[in-house]
Amino acid sequence: MNVILQSFLAGVVGMGLGGVITAIVGTRTKKMISIFLSLAGGVMASIVLLELIPKAVEYSNICVAVAGLVLGALMVMVLNYIMDRVSKTHKSKLYESYTDVFHSTEAIDKKKSMFRSGIIMLFAIALHNIPEGLAMGAAGYHDAALGLTIAIMIGLHNVPEGMAVSAPLISGGLPMFKTIVLVALIGATTVIGAVAGVFIGSISYTSLALSFAMAGGAMLHVVFGEILPQSIVTTKDRLPAIFAMVGIIVGLIITKI
């Protein structure tokens, strides 16, 4: 029950807080979002490499860990492909604006287009929250402290995601309060992944190891395949790389305390 509650709070509070920040500071927050995403991405990568993958190897073997990593990455690739088809995103334009990382439509200075982009981003984030919940569920079933650590880190990661989703919705004319509520509710999809993580992890040690590795593969794909490349292109400087390294150091400290 604690794992489910943690996943709910990490998703709802994290995303909702991001919506509140955007509502307060305005929608011109691209650089801030990129930096926060890079920092959170570094923390997530650190936890995957220092906790999830070693746990997967410990509870099974290197073959299961590698298979899980591949399956997790493929899962995100399939979700991304679906969102690209729905949003009609062209590969050559994938990294033209910071919203493209969430598979939104090409940004045009019209309210209807911005609103449509925000809605597509909502669905994309909802799908991406599932593997994050998987990591929380699997980790929390095995080790309550590790599950709580991952929940906190994912909650922090969800703040800039909530900011990114809220910006086009508010720019598209959706009232601020409704935007915050909608973005917070989308974060609740993290619970679906957490339930799946608990279920898979409870079957056997091999399935627990597989769930760790799948969650790790999914999170690494999101970090290195989407967040970091997009952040660097958006800011057009080295700040995202620097903050990603800071995030890795923060993750190292957290996992070793």
C-alpha cells in the first residue's frame, strides 16, 4: 500500500507542482525546464546504474539484466512511435523545440495549435509515467527505502515535466486552475506502473530482476534518447550537460547515504 501511495504522490504532486510553477512564473520557461530536466535526468541515470541494474544482476544474472534493459528500452520506443504517429512528428524535426521531446505538434503562434500540442503532450507524459511507476513498484516491493528514494527522485523529475506540459495548455487558453488539476491527474498514471511492478516483482526473484532491468532500460532511454539531447538543443550551450553531471553526483550521494 505504501508503494502505491508513494507512486500516486510522486506523479500527482510532482506534475501538479510543475503546473503551479508555470502558472506563477509564466510560460516562457524553456531554459529553466531544460536545466531542471537535465538535473533530474542525471539523478535518474545514476539510480538506474547504481541501484536498479546491480539489483537485477544480484537477483538473477547478467543475461536477465541485459534482456530486461532491452525490453524496457523497446517498450519506450514503441510508446514513442505511437505518439509520433498520433502527433505526426517528423524525425527531421524531432528536436526543433523543447516541446518536441514530448511528441507535440510543431509550435505555431495560435491558441488552437498550442492547446492541441498540450493535449498530445499530456498523453505522452501519461505513457512515460508508467515505466517510472514500474521502477517504484519493483523497488518498493523489494526494499522500502529504495522505493522511497526512487519515488522522491521521480517526483522531482515530474516537476519540470509538469511545467513543460502546462505551458502550451495555458498559452492555448485553458484556465490556470483547470490546467493544474488536469496535469496533476495525468501524473496518477504512475500508479499503473507501480501496480505492475509490485505484481511482477512478487512472482519470483527472476521476475523481480526483470522488472528492475526493464524499468532501468525504459528510464535510460528517456534520459539519453530524449531529455538530454533535447535540453542541449534547446539551451544551445553546455548547461544541460553540466547539470546532468551534477544530477549524477547527487544520485551517487543519495544511493550511498
